[in-house]
Amino acid sequence: MLSNIRKLIIDNCSIINQKCVLCGQPHAREGLCDGCRAMLPRMPAERCPRCAEPTVGGALCGHCQRQPPAFDALHVPYLFAYPLNGLIHAYKYGRRLQLAGALSGLLTEFTRCQGHKYDLVIPVPLASERLAERGFNQSSELAKAFADTINSRFSDSLCWRKCNTLPQASLGRAERLRNVRHAFDVKRRCDGLSIAIVDDVATSGATLSALSKMIKKQGAKRVDAWVLARAFSLKT
């Protein structure tokens, strides 16, 4: 109940005080005016039910047929393209923490339409070196808002990243899989739990799959991945 009251207060303040983070128009809902919100690049309706890659008729894609990811489904509302990619980049690397509310709002707006329930919501963890360098985990704010929206428990202590891997953006699909294969560990059993992993952007899904695999080894019944945007410009 307290989280709902807090959200109501934040939403009302946003409507009254916030300017659109893209165009500067006043009275923007959760940091984005209706016009800019309509410009955001939405995911195609027909997509792979496992990894969300666009496919004809929503069929299972070739990658998931040959080597399915460890997560059960990837849920994503937007493409990682203009103007959303600029907002995410500014939040993640430019330390524009004021964008957290607008980006979280986009994910939770999508979440409310889906009706999924989970026992636990977790962010993708950062390595200690990366966390110290960046100063915050960009996925944690998204995950907290997600958990509040579905009235689920949030935890940022279940999993940890054992090593600071190479940046995934510079690697091809096969290299991404190898890069994060042994990157994560889970601190306790997850027997019978349904768990949602939250991150900002997915491309190959390698990071989400590696983390999901470790969680399922600890007994989780189902692991879904939720991200704000999906990128597709990836070397083979």
C-alpha cells in the first residue's frame, strides 16, 4: 500500500512539475509528453516468443531453434533506436540520473498491460569495478519500479557478477556468449520460484541467458527477462 501511495504522489508531482526530457514541454507525464511518447520506436508485433527477435508470423526464430536461451521469455516494449537510445545512453553513461523516472515509467507502463506475476524481481548485477566506475547500477532503478508495479519482492543481493567482463557492445554473437558464460553466481537456492530479471537493453540476450542459467541451476521454476529496449545491429 505504501508503494502505491508513493507512486501516486510521484505521478501527481510529475504531471504538475516535470518537463519532457526530450522536447522540454511542461506537464509531461512521467517525464515524457504525449507527442514524444508517440515517437518512441515500438517493437514489431510479430516476434519470436522466446527472444523477441522480429519473425514472420511470430514464429520461433532460428537462433532459439538451434540454441535456445536459458530464460523462458524476453519481454520488451521498444527498439533501441532514436530517440530512446539517446536517453538510455545519457542515463547509463552520462550519469543523468534524473532520466531514471522517465525510463522506469516506460517499462512499468508496458508491464501493467501484460499481467505477469513473479515471486522475485532482480536487476542484472554489475561487477564491483564497473559499479565503482559508474557509481550506480542502471538496471536497479528499472527493477525497483517493475517490482512495485506488480507488487513483487525486489532483491539486488540474490546474484552477483564474479568478474568484470569485456563490454558486450564490441563483440559478435558467439563472442558475447563466451564472454559471459561464467560471469555470474547465485547466493542461495531458488526452489520453485518464478523470477524476473530486469535490464535496460538486450541485443543477443547472452547476458540474460547466462544469468538465467545460474538461477535455474539453483532450482527456479521459471525465469523471464524484461528489458526496456532491444537492439539488433550485431555482428555474426
